[in-house]
Amino acid sequence: MPNIAEILSKISIPAIIYVINFVFIFAVLFLERKSSAARLAWIMVLAFIPIIGFIFYLVFNQNLSRMHINHLYDDEWEAFQTMLIKQMNKESDDDTSDMINPAAISRKDIIKLNQVYGESIYTEGNEAELITDGNELLISMLDDIRASEKSIFAEYFIIKNDLIGKKFIRELTFAAERGVDVKLLIDTQGSRRIGKRALKDYLNAGGKIGYFFPPMLFRFGIRIGLNLNYRNHRKIVVIDEKIGYTGGYNIANEYCDMVPRFGHWRDSHVRIRGDAVKELLGRFILDWRFTTKEIMPIPTDIGTDYIGNKGIQIVSCGPEAPKQEIKRAFMKMITTSKKSIYIQSPYFVPDQSMLESLKMAAQSGVDVNVMIPCKPDHIFVYWATYSYVGELLRSGGKVYIYDGGFLHAKTITSDDEVSSIGSCNFDIRSFKLNFETNAFIFDSDFALKMKESFYEDLKYSHELTLDDYNHRSLIIKFKENISTLMTEIL
């Protein structure tokens, strides 16, 4: 009778790999809380490329639900819940006395959704300035940094070690040297080429650094982590707890039109003053706590600063929880629109519920307008985008291709009343896998500026008609079909 050693010696390595592979396929099928499309995509990867697929599964499929990324202390949680419940109770009683903006009163259903589902405090009396040029943004931000007296907290997906990145780090260094509390939080993957040498003067001056999902390995100047699929895509700067910035711009040469292959970088950012800045600060503090374990108090004195007349909610989402807060708010904006919707996004890869919401709006007579770039920076995502805009065209939506450079803005405006601007793309990755933050701004004047910006971009765009789309080549159709198969894991 053969012993165990003889039996094992007869089992081939490929057979062992396939057994392990099918164990993981079983886990994806029955144990993972994923959508059917995501599970099917992973099963295909595991079945057809077993060794590489197995590695991909380990690297890209981690469960973040136990990581307590959004941890509030008991007193903070109590103060936050008291404030939130007070706001919601007033609105339930149709008391809008705290709302000074007509657009906020008109779209208070969106505010309520963000409170209940997104756990977002609504703030009144804010100022919001739309910025659509990278050089103008850099000048404004560096001026505010130079004028800072107390603190600078910055959180970015991408900071590169190039001319613009060095200029930004240098100004943070000068601020730290004069005694300002400077904290910089960067994503491990997006800012992987910012090493200790680039930050040496900054750190020596007293500046602090945090790496979101710190690297497990460091080779050839590149940080390599095991959380490659989960990216902190947020762009937040808070200065002296009074001025806040958020939007689509990162810190690198291309964002200031200095990389020829992209040409003009068309993006959108917002400069905020008022109580909404404290909400941006709270988001930064939660991420900083998780990353560095440093205890920082979260502001609870929200409702004291009245500088302007704009209502703002700061809404965040991330893969640590099953909720998709920003996506849900987008859907509410779309399904309650009566007149018009304007969307700009570098990637248009909505899930089925989002796509159906847009199609239904277009079929109901709402003027649905979507603008995407002509220059892809991610090939598969670009062709998936092309496929989904085709479905929208068939339902009566309008699609425009921006030819003036690279469109990176992440914005949506509804009925000249409410707008959203931030880091969240109109795609499944941003809704499910990335850590994102958007400002929802309730103000007709700001919405009209967003609409005017869209129409200005139309001068450098061409319309993709349904006839144009129907006559696309077989090669494009093939690229679309391959790309849409992978939308859940792109």
C-alpha cells in the first residue's frame, strides 16, 4: 500500500495550483459579499490565468471592513449625532429657517439623503469659488499657504517629484520653518516616487508625513504595498482651519499644462470658506488618525461661521463599508432633476443602476449632457467609457468629446441649483474601491458658473451623435466588448 509521501510525489505542481485556484473560486462564489458582475470577473481571472490570477486576488481583493478607518471617539460621536439628528428633525418638521439659500430649500431631499445615508452635516453661510485652471489654482493655494499662521493640512492622491511638486513641497517647508503645523498625507501608489530625499528638507523643518496604506516593500525608489486596489484618491487642503480646497487637481506638472502629450489639462477645483471647511478638516483628521495613529481633535463647533450664502455638504465614500455615499447622492440628483444635468468626467463607467437613472432622466425629457475626454490615459477604461455613452445616446442623452486637451474634471450639476465637485469620477472604481470626497454645493449662482464652464468647454469639443456611434469600426466594438468585461475590477 503506497504511503502518503508516494501519493504526494505523484501529484503534479499544476494540479496543486488548480486545486488552490478552485478553492479561491469557491470563496469568490459563496463567501465574498460582491456584486454578481464582480464575482464573475474574478472567477474568469482565476480560471483562465491561475497563477497570475491567484496573485492578483491576494493583492487586489482585501477586506477593509475591520480597519476602523472612520473611527470617532465617544464624545465626538455623541456631538456629531446630536448635531445631525437636530438638523434632520428640523427638516422633518418642514422647518427651513436655518436654510438661507433658496436652492437648498428646493433640493432639501438631497440634503436629507446625505444626512441619513452619507452621515454628512449640512452647513450654511459658505463661500465657494470655482477654479478651472491649474496655474490659477496653484497661485491661489500657494498664496494661502504663504499667508498661513496656524496650520496646513494637505491630502493628495498624486504628488510628483517634478517642478510643480517640488514647488509645493518647498512652500510647505517654508511654512514649517516659521512654526506652522504642517501635515502632508499622500497615497502610497499615486505618490510612489516621492521618497525621503525629496522630503528631507520638509521633514527637517518639522513637517509631518503620512502614507495612506504604508508600503510593504521599497525597491528602486518605488513603494510597493499590498493594498494596490484601494487608493486614497482624495484631494484636500485645509489652511488655518478657515480655507479649504477640494476637487480634481493633483500636484504635478501635467496639472499645470507642462506635459505636451496631455496638452491643456482641464480640471475643476473649489476654494471654500465657512463651516464646510471644518467638514473637510474632519475628513482629513480621520484619515490622518488612521494612517499615523496621532490623536487630533475633530471640530464640533460647526454652525458658527457665516461668511457667504452657499449651502454645502462634504460627502465621502470608501471601500471600508458597503455603502456608496457619493454614488447615491449622484443618483438622487439625477432622478430628481426636472430640466437639465451636466456631467464631466474623465471616465464614464457607471454601474447598471446609475446608467438606468441617466437613461430614465433622458427619456423623461431632462436635458442630459455628458462630456468625456478625447485623450485616454487608461486604455481599457476609455473604451469601456465609449461603450456606456453609446447606451446613453440611444436613450436621448447628449455626449460631447473634449478636444482641447485632457478633461479630468469630476463634476455634476442639476437644474441650475445643486452641483457636486470633488475627486469622485463617474465610474465603478470611484464609487466602490477608491477613498473619495466631494463637495455638494446648493446655490444657483455657483451652479450657473458650473454650467457656463461646461458651455465654454463646448467650444473645444465635438458632439458624438448616435449616428457617429453606430458607424464605429469593428475594432472599436471589439475594444469596447473586452473592456466592459473588466469594468468591475478596472
